[in-house]
Amino acid sequence: MSAEPTWDDVEEGLAQALGALPEGAVLQLVEAELPAEGGYYAQLWQDAGKLHAEVSANGVVRPDRRVPAEAEAQIASLGWDRPGTGNPVNWSTALEWPAPAAGYRRLAGRVVAVLRDVFHLVTPAELTYRYWLAGTGEELPLPGLGLDPLDIAYYARLAPGDEPDRPKAVLRRIRVGYRITDEELRRDGGWIPTTTLNEAERGELGDELVRIDHAQAARLVDGWRRPAEAPAAPDATGSPLRWTALPRDAAGRPTGTGRPPLDGAERSSVAGYLRSAPVVVAALGFDEDLLDPGRPEVVPLAIRTDGEWVWPESDGYYADRYGLAPEPEFVAHVRRRGYRAPEVDDGTLRRAARLVSEQATG
């Protein structure tokens, strides 16, 4: 880049980019210091009828990135809907498509205002970006933003005889412009620097490295995570947590398997419960809709719990869009709670994380 962009430059470049996004395009603006997870971000994606936008809420960033209540009030004053309104995780808004140029400028201004004035990123140099087409996964450049592009490539390390879904190690290479960081996933869920990728490039690694996509990497990471804290004692009730998830057909697609579909007000109420309960495992990004692969990647990857049941947030998406019902006992449980998800203590969240790990490892 010939000169460091100003916030006005980014706002103007973003407004022009938003006006030209094709259907299925996804654009992320990410804090460059924490480009993979835990940092501030904004995300925009275009579907057939709307341009959707969201900015990170306290539930998905590291504790040291959480903003106080007065900052949340500032985000609301800028016209963003609170988490749980249009989006169960982040602050969100949407713009009907097609929109006038002034609409794109206003939305770009609201995104920049949160990044600059609420998240206190001092200059645009503290941002990086990803831009891709959800249908193909093709990464595209957006030089008009004046920002360094972000690329995160994931790899599974396979010893002889290993299956791709049970690798010896999970690695990633993060590029922000010309800066490269190589990391390996620890068993406690953290990432540490590694030289493995360099060794593979020099032909010094005996194992095979296989490139994997972001959704597959998220599933592997969820399966490897272990709570960093020491295991907590069972809570006072000693009640076991129960895992639930929509059944899948032979092709891996979610199915109702003969259950009556959710309908009417209950459809949105059950979906809202599934998508608003406390997060056990957070994940940046989205998976494809397995029942409509042509859509942008909009299916959330997080895992949630209400302190008694644990489930993938994707079930909430499929309940909302297609009326697919969870198992009857769980639906009855949601009804008894009046479709309102409770708060969950830290000890229960740690037990839920262990359950997720056990499910992922068979």
C-alpha cells in the first residue's frame, strides 16, 4: 500500500464495495491483532433480497475485548439491533436490496463508527479483511478498502493410517498482508506457534498435511477443545447434561425423520430458544446450508446449552428456516421453560464443553 488509509478512506471504499456485492458474497473486517478468533469484527453478506450486517457482541470476543454497558448503548444508538433480536449472537441490521447509494454510505458509516468509536481501533491499519463467494469459497480481492487481506488456511496432519476426521494435529497459517503466523492446536483448545508447516515445505515432515476448509476445521477444533481451567466439580444438583442434535440422512443432511414440523408461533419460539441460549463453543464464520447449498454460508457453527441440554446452534437455523423439530423430549423441555433460555454458570459451561469434546471423539 502506498499510504496508510484513513477512516474516511475505509468508509468510502466500503460504501462502494457494498453497492457492488454479488449475491452470495461475504465480507469480514477483522481486528488484525486477533484475526482468527476473539477479536473485534464486522461481517456483511448479500443474499437475494437483503444486505445483512453484524458487528461482534460481548458473547463472542475475548474477555479483554468486552465493552461496558455504556458502549453497548452507543452501538444501539447507531441503529444496530441488540443480540437476540435479528441475530442471536451479534449486533445486527439489514438493508433491503437494491438500495440507493445513500443507503450503502449510511451502512458503511455505521460499521466504521462501531469499529472506530466503540471498539476504539485507532487507525484502519488495525484491521484486515476477508472477502469471498459463499457458493464456491473463492477468495476475492477488494483493493478499494486500502486494507491488508486476511487469509487463514487450515491443515490436518495425518500419520500413516490416520483418517482425515481424526488427524494427528490441526494447524493453521494466518496471513495478514505479508505477515505470516503458523500455529498448532493444543489439546486444551489454545493455539501455539509451530514450525511444522515450514518443515513440510522443506520436505522434512514424515507425515502428510491435508488442506481442509473452514467448516471442517471448525468441527475438528470443537472436537479437540478441552477447558483450559481445571475440571470443575459437578454442580449442586449433579444433573447430567444431555446432548441433542437433529438426525442426519446418509448424505449428512439434517432431517426431521417423520417428526411433525414446527409451525406457527412455536416455530420461531423454539428457534429463538435454540439460537439464544449461552454459548459453550464459539466459532467465527458460518457453514453452508446443507438443504440449500446454493445459499450463502449462513448456518452458525456455535454450540449452546441451557444447563440441562447441549446442542449445535445450527439446529436453531434449521428449525427457523425449515421447521425441523428437535427430539420430542427436548421440545417439551423448551415448552416448559416458556421458550426462554436461562443463564448458565461457569461450572456448567465447563461441563458442557467436556460433553462436546466427548461427542466429537465418539
